[in-house]
Amino acid sequence: MRRVLLVANPASRRGARLRNAAVRALHGAGVECDVVLTERPGHGREVCIARHDGYDAVFALGGDGTAIEIVDALAGTGKPVGVLPGGTGNLIARGLGVPLLMRRAVHALLRGHVRKLDLGCIDDRRRFAFAAGVGVDAEMIEKTPRWLKHRIGILAYALAAGRAILFGQPMKVRATVDGETLERTAVSVMLANFGAVLKDRIMFGPEIRQDDGMLDLCVFSPAGPIDAVRVMWKLFRKDFRDDPRMLYRKGRNFVVETDPPARYEADGELIGMTPFRVHVEPLASTVLVPRN
């Protein structure tokens, strides 16, 4: 790899310091690097579409919003995307196994290999790489104060998630998966492409893969705080035996409806209100991942 385009969000947490560290690491590895700072939502997409042909790879530096904007822009082109950890949650970078220290992340991606990944697409207009969901995860994002994210990072999400899991309001869920309709009262519904967070410390469900041409519906229906703790403990232990409070289905086409309507998120960003439709785009994205 000789020449890369680094698309960076200057508003991301620790943006300038991380950007300088990334540039130093790339130059230290003998890689020529052009830097573009995004100026508004969608700017990174425009830059990538216009300029990606002149580079061996495009590196995204920012939060998960920046990462999926670049991944989305280059879907189907075969141009490799390197996702660098520049945000608070860094769900996509973590899910790909990218180290969180910038110098190590750059070197791991430069020495890594190219991998094709599935993407989810919401209502034929918005792609996601990690997961989309309604309930606990959307509430966690909505109720995490910006100042707390900047102060303690991903722990802020953990605190908000714990509160939402224990005290979140159940909703009536109707999920249709490849024509099969499922109804539950639940606190969380996810359409997962990545199966784990925090270096596999928490697994959402069994055999969730990013390259199988499928997404995984995960519905969690604890009947109170004690039940919620039990479900969380099972996820920590990767115990996915049959449980009336945990429902899983693989599929390619989904419709998620809730009563009452609720906010849903994708890759850590609030998108809109239910209902929403999702379909999978098999192996649409090309990314760089570290070697094991």
C-alpha cells in the first residue's frame, strides 16, 4: 500500500490529536497520505465518491457515523476501507478487531488483509454495518449526555445501557422475517450483522457472522429487572440455549413494527421512528482487518 486517503471528522472526540497520530503512523510506514476534513454530514461520502480511484485504500477516522458514511459511499466499488478508532463507541472498529491505540491500529490495518462484509439497508436508503435496533440500544444513545461521553467515553454508554435494561419500558413488537411474522413484548430488538461487542465479552446471539449473506434478529423480552439481569448474564456467558425471553431468527428481509412507535438507531445514530424495513446486501463492503 503506497497511497491512502484519510477522511477525518474534526468534531470527533480527541479529533486533532488522533488525526496527527494517524498521519505520523502512515508516514512512518512509508505510506503517502492525503487528509480531508469533513465539513458537514454527507461531505465524507461526496469526497470518497469523487476521489477514491486515486488511492489504494480509504481510511475513515471519526465515530461510527463517519465510518459507515465512508463504508456506504464505497459499497460495491471494491475499494478497501480502513476503519480507525476516533469516536466514543467505535463499534465498527471494535467489531473488526482494530486496536484502539492509533499507532497500533494503523499498522494492524496496513499489515492486515482485505475482507468482504455484508451490509444492512434500511428502507432502501440508509446502510449499516454493525447493527440496527429499537428499545434499549436506541434509548441508550438518546439518553447519554454528550458531556459524559467526552468525559468517560464508552463507559457512558454502559451506564445508560444498564439503566435502560433494568428500567426500560416494554413494547409490543411485530417482526416479520422473510415472510414469517413473530410477535413479542420486548425491551430490545436488534438486527445484528456483528455478533459481539467489547472484544467478544458480550455476544448478542449464536453464530452471527458478517459474511453469511444474512442478518440476525435478536429479541430480548425480560419480565422485570431480575429477569433482565439473568438475560444479560446469559449473554456474557454466551449461553444461547432455548429461552422464552430470548428469540433469534436469521433472514434477508425484515419489517420491524412496535406499539407504541419508538425510535430506532443504526450503528450508534438515531435514525427515525418505527416501523422500518431492512434488507441485507451480501458482501457489499470491502474492509481492511488485522491479521489474527
